[in-house]
Amino acid sequence: MSTQHTPGPWVAKQSGEVTDSDGHEIAHVFMFKNLALVAEAPELLKALQNLLTFPLGTFQVQAAKAVIAKVTGEQT
């Protein structure tokens, strides 16, 4: 099973809105310290997926796979 999400880039606005590149609201963040983290979620997922293309230790690979599975809904 694969979970779909709105493709990035996402944009964080000072109002707390997170929008897609067309300006459609994806989320509204009430804790502003989390705004950048939410807005960068698509890029963080892509970075983790790219990380798995490099030779890493078992711990790093398992941690990255676990986060990817949480986001995509896939089994590890």
C-alpha cells in the first residue's frame, strides 16, 4: 500500500499556512516553531529516500526505512 501526498515544494507563509506551489492550502500550523518542518516534509522524505542509495550502516538504513514507511504507509 502506498500513501500519496501532495507533491512539493510546499511553501510556509507567515500566517501559518502551508501551501503547494499553486497556492492551495495543505496545512495550517498553529505552533510556528514547527512551520518550517511541516513545509519541508516532501524534501525531507526525498532526502531520506536518496540516502538509501549510499552504503550505510544497518542502524542508519533501518532508521531511514522506518521513517519512509511511516510517511508512505509501506511495510518495512
